[in-house]
Amino acid sequence: MMKRNKNKVILSSIVVLLPMVIGLLIWNQLPKDVATHFSFNGQPDGYSSKEFAVFVLPLIVFVIHLFVSLL
């Protein structure tokens, strides 16, 4: 299935990793802790380090994306 949709997988992989690129571009403007979870009211109630938010979260989404693409 992935061979047949190779271009779509590549394009969607770029989109999934785009937040990492944007995070690197604005690295100096990011606070030490970034809000990563919000309540039903839209108020932040969970924070992560900017390293985790910029690198780890997009990589987790990317791995899940590749796993689902292979299925």
C-alpha cells in the first residue's frame, strides 16, 4: 500500500515534521516551558520543555504516521 501512495506518504511526512522546522526557526522566541495540554475552557493546564515540544512530540506523531502508513 505504501508503494502505491509513496508521494502522499512523503508529502504527509513533511507536513507532520513541519512543526519541528517552525520550532527551530522560532527557538529563541519560545519560552522555557511550552503549553502542551489545554482544559475544556482553552486554558493551558499542562506544560513541557521546549525541547520536548519541538523535537519529541513531532517525532512521536511521525512514528505513528509511518506505522499507520505501513498498515
